[in-house]
Amino acid sequence: MARYQFFTIPASNRQQYTFIDMASPTFLSEKAALLTQGFEVEEDFIDATSPREAVEKYQSNFLYVADEIGKSDSSYAAAVAMLEIGKGLFGNKTRLD
């Protein structure tokens, strides 16, 4: 099963998106290029047997449902809080050389 990372254009209501197979040898350079073009990482990765299945899961808002199920666990809420604190402190900073 492959793992796919999805990227969207902000404020596009998840309609302008693309994805990369995380096992690709060019994953990191492709990801950097997409981020430079204004895409943002959309949620978490999606495990799927094919790119088509990954897109179907993405379009069904699969991760939202999984997230809602996870929210029923108090340790999950604590982990999400820590992630949000980290995002607030560090934001989406990129390194410029």
C-alpha cells in the first residue's frame, strides 16, 4: 500500500489540489516545489492501493472522519493541542539560503 501526501491551494475549498507518492525518490524536491508555488500540505497522508483510491479518499473527506473519531480520545486532544501550539510558535517558516 502506498502513502500519498496531498497539497491544496489555500482558499480553494479543496478543489485545487495535487498529491505525491511519499515513496517517490523525488518526494522532497517535489514537495518543496509545490510549497514554493503556494500549495499547502492538506491534513495528513493517505494510505491507498492506487492513486485513484487516494483521490477518492481525499475527495470523500476521509481524513476529516478519521480525525473526528480520534477526537473522542482525550490523549488525541492533547496531541492536537501541542501541534497547534507548535504551529503558532513556528508557523510555516521556510529556510532561505
